[in-house]
Amino acid sequence: MPCVHQLARTGRAGGSELSNSALKSWYEPRRTAFPWRADPHPYGVLVSEVMLQQTQVSRVVPAYLRFLEQFPTPAALAASPLADVLRAWKGLGYNRRAAALWRAAGVIVAKHGGVVPSNPAELARLPGVGPYTASAVASFAYGAAIPALDTNVRRVVARHRLGTSGAGAAEVLRAATAWIDRADPGGWNAALMDLGREVCRPEPLCAACPLRRGCRFRTAPAEGGRPGRRTAPFEGSMRQLRGRIVDAVREAPSVTVAGVAARWDEPEDRVAAAVAALATEGLVRAGPGGRIRLGN
Ligand code: SF4
């Protein structure tokens, strides 16, 4: 199967030029809407993409600005204790991302001279960086002409180019690669992301869509109803408990399993299991007497 670079070289611009330019006009005011877009330096883009993986953009913006002030470079991040990084991650959730980003900074310093690599394959080898984040950093920060396929972009591409919401991954990648704006791939990818989040949502707002001319989905026969994806409930989940434990040790230098169990009305063995899992990931340290500290 051809790689994304081969597809990028051989792909032809497709679709209605009219709707493509309408999308670019629609995106223009959004081009500088976030600090990592206004100043898309590779380290900032990497930090923002990791933060955005599972956190809403409104919460990411202030956290991003604080984080960059405290850790302005990969070298500064790598040289800081993990506990400081976890404290700076407060409010973002999914704390293992902070530990992975800290480890990625160490690799960037050790193997890439302190500069975030531009090659998507090298990016994807960094801790916590998957294929989507690697493509996003390569296109946003370095102008690589490759699609960045998050859920929203996949939905837009599948609908507009293929006329369905149920296309396979390879088919969507081919269509996205042929469609990308090679003059501004980062802007194009960001425009598709915004469009998928705001307009081409699971229930699409086609009347307000700049891509409505030439959209194959809009004119295709209605698809049969497909079962929606179920989201696991957060309340009472292990993820909630893990977050509470990290929050507790972030606030106090040392807390105990029993203290966490009492505070959140949880069985001690469940808290101990969550602490053991967090310790394995390096997010906390478990000490004698059930004491818990931030990892380091
Ligand atoms: S016209 Fe509708 S289905 Fe097509 S891209 Fe726009 S919002 Fe999505």
C-alpha cells in the first residue's frame, strides 16, 4: 500500500474549486484564533496537539499559555521534574499525556538536538504521539502535504468526497490526500477540522456549510440508520478515580490510599489498584503506609 508521501506526490486536486475556495474563506478568520495557530512553532504545535487530544479547546488555551511560559522549549521541559509537569497539567485530565509529553521532550533533546522532528515517521516514534498527532505537527508546523485525519476530518472527507459516512480508513486517506491544498496543507487540515467540529457534525448543518456545493453526501440517497457509538460513562469509572488521585497528590505533598478512599467513598482496594496502575505509568509513587506522591 502506498504511504502518505507517495499518495501526496501522485494525488490530483479534486472536487469543486468553488467549494474549496469557499472553505478557505470560511476558515480565514479562524486562522489566528488560537495561540498555536497564530505562532505555529513546532514545539508549541506539539504541546497543543497533545493537550487537545482529549480536552476541549476552551480549557486548553489558558493551560497552553501557562505551560509554554513554564516550559518554553523541549529542553526546558525535559530538564524539569515530572512532578512539576504534572502540576502544570492541572485541569486538563488524562495525566498520562503529561508524562508522555515529558518523555517525548527527553527524546527530542537526546536524539533530535532539542528540535521537534519534521518527519512524520520520526514524530510518530515519540512517546504519546500517534499517527494523527504526527501528521498534524508535520503539516501545521512544517507544511507537509499530508492529511491529518482526526474523527472530524474523517467524517467531512468521507461525506464530501465519497458520499457516505461509512467509508474505510484507506479509502478516506486516499480521498483526503488527493483533496489536500498543497499550497497550504496546514491551513487546509485545520479548516477541515473546524468544519467537522462546527458544521459537518454527526447531524450535519449543510445549509451553513461552505462545502455544500459539490458535496456528494448532501445529494446522496439517505443512508440507513447506523447504531451510534456508545460512550462509556465517566461517573464512577476508573478513569475518574485515577484523575481524583492525581488531583489529590497535586494539591498536597503526600496523601494516603485510605485518605483518598474516605474522601471519595471508594473501597480501599479499588484505590490501591488505581494507585498501582498510576505508579506503573510513573504518574505517582506509592510508599509505605499507603502514602502516595506525585511521580518523578
Ligand atoms: S454539505 Fe453537509 S454533509 Fe457535506 S460537508 Fe457540508 S455539512 Fe458535511
